[in-house]
Amino acid sequence: MATEYDLVILGGGTGGYVAAIRASQLGLKTAIVEKTGLGGTCLHRGCIPSKALLRSAEVFKQTKNAAEFGVETGSPTINFTRVQERKDSIIEQLHKGVQGLMKKGKIDVYEGHGRILGPSIFSPTAGTISVEMNNGEENEMLVPKNVIIATGSSPNTLPGLEIDGQTIMTSEEALEMDELPKSIIIVGGGVIGIEWASMLADFGVKVTVLEYASTILPTEDEEISKEALKQLKKKGIEFFTEAEVLGDSVNVDQGVTIQAKINNETKTFEADRLLVSVGRKPNVDNIGLNNTDIETERGAIKVNQFNQTKESHIYAIGDVIGGMQLAHVASHEGILAVEHITNEEPEAIRYEHVASCVYSNPEIASVGLTEKQAKEKGYDVQVGKFPFKAVGKALVHGESDGFVKMISNKENQDLLGVHMIGPHVTDMISEAGLAMVLDATPWEIGETIHPHPTLSEVIGEAALAVDGKQIHG
């Protein structure tokens, strides 16, 4: 038996379920096919659980330093079982919330693995979804007018680094550790690797990071990357850049031993565990793309500005199309796709206005062009920087390292990019994102009266600093 829908979404992660909610709001009969749990990677194996662990690590670090605030606590210890229980309870609460949203929107959820079929007795065009149900029952056949592919991504690995889930892990297995290791090697100094390095160091784990590029966080502004490296080294984290990991050197007998070539010299590293953090790859296998005319490029589904594939009634969003691979981007791509399906005439996403965040300690957040990118595009740039140590609230907060950097076009004062490193910057970056959307100038941001004492004063001062008019620096 086949069930007809206006829209079927393959994948119930952040992008998929948000798209379903918007479709329901616009009156579409909608279904989601999800194999492992609504909320997807972000809720169950990524954003939320990792941030829960990061928060526990932050509280542990603050408690150890409580005497600086005049609070005597003795010697705190980590109950990692309780840390994991708290993480799991947060996931469960949010998962129930998403399930409730599906019921509220009258969105059908099929728990199983969906594959796109080609033209068949069900439909003259590709797009019918065959769902292999988790409960072992007969396949469900869904016949939609439109399809959104939101199958997400999976961790990349490297040759020789075979994931066993215990000694050699990706971030997904690391989230399920039942105890903290005494030492760990992290292969990869990108966003996920740095978040784990910061977290584990704050938990008291000896951390070594091996990064293939010449710097950690290579997509961030160079000054931000340098400041992050300096502050993370203060935690005792060892960093080795331009490190080529030799996969055939791995030994997992009683811990892990691995070699890396650094400046033409081979070095040996030992630890209890190894975390592979070398990016993520789109989940395009075994979802039936071969039954369609959909094109891929470097493993990601190709789409136009409205997220349509070559099959105009089939859309794709989120990590599966490559791009920024951020949960909030996937959500807005899902809304865009649905509104295009329903002829709402949405505006295409301007990705240069999308903020990105690193939830390490210190936090990092950015939007727009880096200084290097701006210069490469031919802009004559003006730069304003302002340190947190000159902001009273940062001193009160007890975290005054870091700064905000603002980049503008000297010719017309257009804001080109904002980059932050320091306390709670992931909560403050949205002001900069709004400024980008509204095409604000640093002068306008500086003219905005920021309340005192707040951490946000650093944004106003950095804006004033573009023209050398900062007050407290």
C-alpha cells in the first residue's frame, strides 16, 4: 500500500524536522523518514551532547578556581557517570520536545531507512520513497509530490586509523565514554577537535593535538587562530602543526601509539586513546540517488540557490550538500526549500551573513570575511580591535583574555566581518550578524549605546576603534 504526501523529508535532524514544521504551517501533508531518532546528529551525537559535556568541564574548571572569587570549595572531583547522565537527560528532554512538535504539526514520522525509487508503478517520476522499517514490518511506500533530502553527514576517518569505538574513536564514540582517559591524542585541529581538546583539558586529561595544516582553526581569522592557540596552550594542551599522521604506524596494544612526520622528522606519540577529528562527509550512500538524475560534486549533492537538485521536485539541505555544515544553516535551508515549494518567493540565503561558533574555552565566534579574505578580494580594509581586559564586566566575570576584531571597507565604511574570541562570544555574535544583514557600518554600531557593565561593550568599542575613536583603550 502506498501513502501520498505533498512532501516527504529524508532525515529528521535539525534541518529535516524544521522543514517539516514549516511545511505543516503552510498546509502541506508532510512525512519524515528517520532511522535513528528525531533531532539527528545535532541532538543525539553532536551539538547538544558535546555542549553539555563542555558545560560540565567549564563548571569543573570554575569550581577549581573558585578561591579567586573568595569561595572556598576544597578539592572538587569529577563524577563522570553523573556528567554523562546529565547529558543524556538533556537529550531525552529535547527529543521529547521534537516528538511533541511533530504531533502538534500532524507530521507523520516513519522510523526506518528511506530510499528514493526511480519512475515506477507508483509515480512516473523519480521520488517515491521506500522505507525499510526499523520494526521489521513490510516496507512502507510513500508517494510525495516533493522530496527534501536531509540525511546529514558522518565523521571522516583516515587510512590506518580504524575506528574501534574504544581506543580509536570519532567524536560520536567519544560522547559515550564511560570514563575519562588520562591522556588522549586528537588528530585534527578544526572546530570539533578544538572543542574536544578544550573540554578534555578542563576535565584534567593530558591532550595532544596533531594538525595537518600550519595552524589550528585554519578557517578562522589568523589573529583569532593565534590567540586561540596561545590560550589553549595555557591549559597544558600540546599542539603539533604541519603534522602528517602515519596511519600504518598505529599500535593499539595497551593504549595507542602513533607516529607523525613533522618538519621531515618522525615523532612518536602515546596516549590512552585517540580521537579522529578530520571533518565530516555527506551521507549520500544507499539513499537511492542512482535512481535519479541528481548530481553530486566531491561527495555532496549539487543544488541551486533554492536548494533544488537537478530533479526540480527533489531538494537537498544541510550537511548532505556540503557548505557550512552548521545546524542553524540546515534549519534555514529547510525553511527556504519549503517556501520555494509553496511559491512563497523566499530570498536565497546569503551565507556571508551566517555566524559560526566554536564552543571551546575560550569561545570563538565570527561572521563575514576574515582580514585575509577581504584583502584577497581587493578591499582596502580598516580594522578595529578591542580587548576584553578593558571591559569591566569581563574582569568581574573572571575571564578577560581575548578581543573583538571588526573589519570594514575603507572606501564606503561597509562592514565586512566581525571576529571574536573570549567569554560568551557565541551569545554575542548575533549582534554582528544583524549588523551584516542590515548593512550597518561600524559607526552605526559604535553609536548604539551598549549597557554598562556588560560584555557587549567590547563590540561597541571595537566598532569605534575602526576609526580610532575607542574610549577605554
